[in-house]
Amino acid sequence: MRIPCARLGLASLLLLLVACPSRDNGGGTGGSRDASGGSFVGVGGTLGGGGMAGSGGKLGSGGSDGGSSGSQAGGSSDAGGGATDGASQAIDADAYTALQIVQAQVLSGGDCAVPSAPTSKYRSSGMLDLALPDGSAPAYFLPVAIANNLDSSGGTPATEMNNVALTHFTVELSAPNVEWQSACPATFDTPEVAVLVAPRATAGVSLNAITPSHARCLLPYVTAGPLTVTARISAKGRHGGTSVASPPFVYPIKVCAGCLQQGYSDLALKPYQYPAAPPLCSALSGVNPYTGDPCAPPGQDAQILCCALSITTGGVPKDVASCPGVFSGTTSTDAAASGGH
């Protein structure tokens, strides 16, 4: 005979719980504890299967410990947020994506200032000629746009919590068969910079991706042909009390001996192409059509023509190269007069 469950006392009810199941076996999809780990709410309930905010919850797939999805690592609130492995980046995932080197800027204008906004033109690689006749060891000057990808905390400029203070760059150089030395280490930090980047804003900053010391070390490696030096550059800074670093910005630089002193289209100047000795400045007139990049050191990214100045030191005359050359003679070398194009 079946005993009506409604007549049982509390103790009896507990003992005979199995004998008195509810008619819908635990309240259906919204009743008993969900086997997948939810909190007394079945699949499709407010908290969902898998934890506090599982599939379909506020933070996306994976709940509050969502790892690779949800709001980890600066991702959106949808499943499959920004980071590939949010769990492994969880120490300070936002710090790694807060700073970003957006691009290598192309400078223009009279003052050659590095603009804060990304320029419409940008460089994806560079060139550096180490065989200028003046004997210099040119650095590779790299202007970049830096972005702070954090959202504003909503404070005033004085109380904003998500400013990032840029402090310096770390540069890692690599090139086939190059043996780096203490005078030109493969990895080095730039001199300190002090630039405050506001949330969702950009700033213009510059650095030497190749220093003069590195240029001197690299010269013996490029006498037989050009060499590609790859620079991996990380911006470093502070976000509150936390150190932050950008993902590496990879920038290849073709380092050569004489490559930017060749290929002159001006017929009158072709005889002075590398490896020829530079002409006397007094032997040429008009405007030098190959002055390099006006916003970069001589020997970087643009063709250059040097010429020699005759000077006397200690009673001894000698010719000293000047790069770029300033023509001071009377013989016309303008492209129009010489038939160049």
C-alpha cells in the first residue's frame, strides 16, 4: 500500500525521499542542481551551465573564469574575446594589450615633429646605408605612433586612472650570421622617455632602432652585400603601479654599403655613384636632387649624394665629405640642364 507523502512527518519525509519523487523529476530544467555544475538552475536558467555566468551569460563562454573568452584580456563581452589564451594571460592581460605600437610614421613639414595621430602614409620596412663617405655611423631613426587601448575610467584628466606613462622601448635585433658584442648587444633599452598617453588616444614618439654603435658593428657584415636586420620593438610603460609592455612591433631594416648612393637618374651625376669618390662641391652647381630624407639622418630610406669640401688643417689641404652635398660651383648639374629625368 502506498503511503501518501503529504501525511509524513519531516523526519519520515527525509528518510523516504527516494520513495516520494516529484512528478516532474526535480522540477525539470529549472529545478534540482544541474549536473554540469550550475547553481540550482538547469541549462537555460539565469546562471546557465558551467558556473556563474556560463554559456550565454554576461562574460561569454566559460563564465567568470572564462579564460580565452568573455572580458579577459581586454576582449568584448561576447564569446571568443580578444586573447587567444586568456587564462595564461590573466596575471595582467589588459596590461599587455594596453600599449600598442601602431605604425612607423612618415614625417613631413618644416619641423619634422612626430605627429600624435597615425600618418596617412607609413613605413613597413627601412633602409640604412653605412658607407657614407663622411665616415659617419648613422643610426636608424624610427618615429612611431603609440596607442593606449584602455577605456577611460571616467575621471577628470587629473584623476584618470587609465593613463599609461610611456617610459622607454626595448629593442631586440636579429640578423643572419651576425655576432653581437657588448658594444652592440642584440637586446637593448632606449634612453628614458616621458610621454603620458591618455585612454583611447595616441602619441608620437621616436627611437633609434639601430644605434651608431650597432651601425659600426654591422659595417663589416655588409661590404659584400646587403643584410636584413629585424628589429622587434616593445614599448614599455606604467599603468598605475603596474609595468606594461606592448606586443612586439616587427620592423625589418635593409642595411647596406652604398645602396642609397646608386641608381641616380640624373645623367650628369651618374659618374659619382657608389663606389666612386664624391665630387667636389665646388665642381657642381644647382640643387642637389639627392639629399636623403630631410626628417631622418643621412643615409636612411632615401637616395643621397655627398660631395667634398676642400679645407686646410694645420697647413695641410684635404677634402672632407659633406652629406648631403651642397653644390657651390658654376657647372650646371640640374636634371633639366643635364638631360636627366
